[in-house]
Amino acid sequence: MNWQKILDDIKEQIQPELGVGKVADYIPALSKVDPQAFGMAVNTMAGECFKTGDADLPFSIQSISKVFTLTIALGFENEGLFDRVGREPSGSAFNSIVQLEHEQGIPRNPFINAGAIVVTDTIITHCGEKSTANLILEFARNLSGSSRVHIDDDVARSEALWGNRNRSLAYFMKSFGVLKNDPEDVLQAYFCQCSLEMTCEELARSGSYLANDGVDPVSGKQVATHPHVNRINALMMTCGHYDMSGDFAFHVGLPGKSGVGGGILAIVPGICTVAVWSPALNRAGNSHAGTLALKLFSEKTNLNLF
């Protein structure tokens, strides 16, 4: 497979779509990003990296971090985690509170905001709120092989200042007894994890364990168990793009997780991981050009799982 040519062809074809949509402006620190930016990287199971465009430009991975915190939480609690968070697609906005009330405070899945807050709460229970952000950061650095990966303090402050909807979700779940720790401690850790900053190259490298049965193909370290990797990839396929998850599965056919920073991480089991970044979002909060780029990738490589 000529990965470099495939990526360069995608970059050329995607040019007319750059800037279509809207950069996330409800978090002011994210509104300053160039909507025309585009980067893409592929990391193979042989440890090779191929990239194009702005693949070395750091960006806020936002909800893609939920894949990594889910991995950590499953390591702590195994299947018991799903007593407090479901495994079904939501069909609603990522920060919806209506569905949460209807279902007695149990979030539909770990990738909507309410579910991710519960996952962060689980990590705090096991390691203490003061060390949670550092544990998540260290985990991300180890996965990416890069000490440059960091929590963007400006984005974290912006998240906290404008995170009233997430605050409502946390306190609502606390009222149902779903959240075990102090909501403010959980939210602080959650805002920090969403503010992780990576490049496409670092993100593709970070997700490699999900394409390699839980083993980091470069270091050989077992990051997650086989059953956990199966669960995470299944949830990425069915729930990774909020209420457009079905559309992504239909057109791209790969497990993927998006973030409102414009990034998407996609997994091709046994072969490679793909990270793409383009900040302008579609109506569901997923990267418009990034989604189309992954559709092109799937078509050009014939790696659609279906």
C-alpha cells in the first residue's frame, strides 16, 4: 500500500471542503483556530508513520480523550463500569440532558459527555482527584511516545468557565447517585482531559494499541486486554460520532472517535490507525472535512470493515 500517495491524494481532493462548517466557538479558546487547517497521519502496525498537511500542528483533541480514559477505567473496573454507563447509541446531542433525566441519570454510552464524566469519576475513585489529570496526561504521553503532549491550560480554563452544561450534567447524575465523587473535582479532571493537545502524528501513534489487540506495536507493552479492546472498538463504531455515528459507520466503516477540536481517530484492526484534523464542524460536532477525508481513505484503501 502506498500510504503516502493515498494521503497526498486525499489532501488534494479535500481542499474544496476545508472551512465548510463551523469551528467550535462555545469554548472560546477553540474559536481562534484556522478553519482551513488540515492534517492527516497513518501509523502502521510496523511502526511506520505517513503524514500530510498540518499533521505536525498540535490541536485540542477534546472528546477523543474519552477513548483513553475509557481504557484506563476498564483497567480499574472491567465490565463493572457498565453498571453506571450504558453501551447504546444516544441519537441525541453530545451534551443532552433530556435523555439523561428520562433514563434515571444513567448515560447512554461512555462517549457522550455525561458518560465520559462518569468514566472520569471512576478514575478519580481509584487514584484520587489530585492525581487524575496527571495520570491521564502520563497515559497519553506514553501512548504517543511524546513528552510534548500536554494539557493546554488556556483551553482547560475556557472549558471550566463556559462548561455550565457539563456542570449541569454532573450535578444531575450526582442527584441520582451515579456520580460517586464531588462533581467539581470530577469536572476539573474532565476539563483537563478534554484539553489534551496532540498532533495528528501523535494521535495516530496513541491509538495503535486499539489496532493491535491491546499491544503497543512499537514498545510491545500491553496497554489493554483483548476483551477491552473489542469493547472499545465496538463503542467507537456505534457511538463515536454522537448522533451521526450511524452515518460515519455507513460511509467510512471503521471504528472512530471525533472531538469538537476537529480531530478524528480511526482504527483499522491489524493494519493501522488514522488521525485527521480539520477544525470546521458539521451539525453534529464532527469535523466536516475530516469525515470526508476518512471516507476517501476507506474507498482508496478498500479497508472498510464491511
